[in-house]
Amino acid sequence: MTTTIPARTTARLDLKGLAPEVSAAMGEPHRAAVRAGRAAGVGPELLELARIHASQLNGRAFCLDMHTKDTRAQGETEQRIHTLAAWRETPFFTERERAALAPAEAVTSVQDGQVPDEVYAAAREVFDEPRVTAVSWATVVINAYNRTAISTRMVPGAHQPAPRS
């Protein structure tokens, strides 16, 4: 017997509409993480990969829809987006990207325990502390957004990337 799960077509709650001040405040950690990344020399493309992978691990369609559209608009390839969930098994990701994806994965998967020292040490072989910090903050922020999408059942599909400047 096959069980059919209907697609979500409506959100459970309109957090933005019902608590606009909290919704607006949620944007500041994202903007601060982007600024930290820029200051540390971590490009937006690398932070998007970390956001997408965290959203894959959390199973968040809304955030996956948004961040895959945004990264495509920045010039990312379909091949890399489609294989990101299996980044360890592909030759498509650079040493820098791998050094960011491993801690992003570990921070997202903390239900399994602490972030292992070896993950942090491997990232530190490639990145200095400000860069590891920038990736960590981007991951923490996307996990907060993922949990918002989970609890409210945000519906994917409507996001359009900002025009490239």
C-alpha cells in the first residue's frame, strides 16, 4: 500500500505578517553574517553552498528553492548544485569549498553530538579563524531560518533572486 503525502500549498502561520518586528529582526543576523563573510574574504558563492547544504540536511524545500535560485543567479552550475548533497564523493568542489562544507554539515548535525575537533582542525588548515567564523555564522543563521520554515510550513516557489549588480 502506498501512502500519499499531499504537497503543502499553504503555510501554517504567517510569521512575517503576524510578528513583523521579529521577522525584520531575523534579517539582521543574515546581513551581519554576510558582512562577516565579506570582511573575512569568504565570497557569497561559498556561503550560498553552505546554506544550501544545511537546508538539504534539514530537508527544507523553501530554503532550498530560495538559495539554489540565488546561487544560480550568481553563476553556479546545475551539476554542482545537484551533487552538493554528496560533495565528498565528487571532484566538483575545491579545497576551500570542502573546508567550508564540512563544518557547515557538522554544525547543522549537532543532534549527533558536538562539532568534532577534527572537522574544525581540517577547516583551520585551509581557513584562518575569521573565515571559519564567517562560515559558522552563516550556518547558524540558515539553521535558524530552516527551523522557521519547518515550524510554519513555508511554501517554496515564489522567491526570485535579486537582479545581479
